Amino acid sequence: METIAFKNLAGIILIPARANGIEGWFAFDTGAMQTALNSHYFSDLEGENKQVALFNESMAVNGALETKLRELALGNITVNDLAVICTDMAYVENSLRTVAPDIRFLGSIGMEAFGNVPFLLDYERSDITVAPDISTEGAERIPLSVEALPVITLELAGELHRFVLDTGANTCLLSSELSDKIAASPSPDSPGVCLIPKIKAGAHEYQNIAAVFTDIAYIRDRVDVDGVIGYQILSAQRSLLDFPNAALWLF
């Protein structure tokens, strides 16, 4: 069991880490299939060039390098010879620096680095516990399907929909196909963002979820879902992401 304190910057979980001896911060991102490095800090790595899909405000394709990271250390946990992609992530670092000007953003830790152990997320304490010794008595079990990405089923507007469970998503993404089926109101604070009155995960109910209707074809190329959700439901209570046992436990 290992507990790691994290920074919560605008709904993004950032954990301190060391990669090839470089210290900085990684996003804890269950919506990423592979660990990605910010090429600004790893220009000495060599590998094979490829194209990767990125999503910030719009779909984009970016050049990347397929390579290996000699060492990734998270607290007392060390992963060696990790297959990664290395790409320009300045758009992420620049966004984070509007909140934390001195942040050194090294990249995003993907599913292949941590999908074999359970993680307890506690936003109130701002920490992650790896392989926690905790009873799930009294917690609600939400089935979690580990496909190309982790998927849960939520109730939205009286119907069940599949969502990628993405700890890197501070705003819910919904397929544009649902825009005519869901009653949503514009967010008074964020142009282009709407508020969904209610989303349910089992018996847990979440209100006024900030969401964006958009084309999610690039996600559907990987997994058949209607949207992406993360911070807005995970931050409401302690949540155990139990990948080995295909469950999300809500306390």
C-alpha cells in the first residue's frame, strides 16, 4: 500500500513523479491508453515516429515518438522499461501554468502503467492510495468494464449510456447525437458548456454536471461509448477504481 498526495488543478489530478531522473508532475489519466511524455523535457529519447490523436478544444493530429522510459518512479513505486509515446504537450502545460505558473508537466500516466492494481481516490484529502487495505462494506459497486479504456454505465435522461471513466476529464463530454435528447441549460460561466440536470451511477445521483456536446468519433474508434466522464462524479466521494476486479466502488 502506498499513498501519494496529489495536486487538483481545475479537476486534473497531478501526482509528483520522477522520470529518467527528471522530477515533475504527471497527470493521472485513466482515459489514456498509453503513458505520454512531454517532449520538451525528453528531447534525448530515440524511437520510431508515429501520428497520435490529441483532443483539447478540437481534434488534432500530432507527431509522436514511440520509445521507452528507463524509469518511472511514483513514491516508492518504480516501473522500468515502460513503453511510452513522446509528443508536444505544451498545450497542457501552458493551460496548467495559468493556475500554477511554476508547474513542470512531464506527461500523462496511462492505463498500462497502473491498470493491474486498485486505486483509492480521495479528493477531500487530495491523495491516491495504491492497492489500499480497505473494506468495501457499505460502498456501492458499479460494474467497470476494462476494454481499450475503462467503461461504466450511467443513467442519463432516463436511459442507460456507456461512458469512459476518465480521471483526466474535468468536463463531461457527450456525443453530439445526444444533444436533442437531453434537456440541458447553458452554463452561465463557461461559453459552449452546458449543465446536465442529473446523472446517476447506481443509486448515487449527481446534479448540474458541466458537459460539452461534441464529436467523439476518435474515442469511438477505440471503444463504443456515448461520452466521457471523470472528475465530476469521482470527486463527490471516495472512489475505489478496482481494475483487476472490474468494479468502481463509491463510498
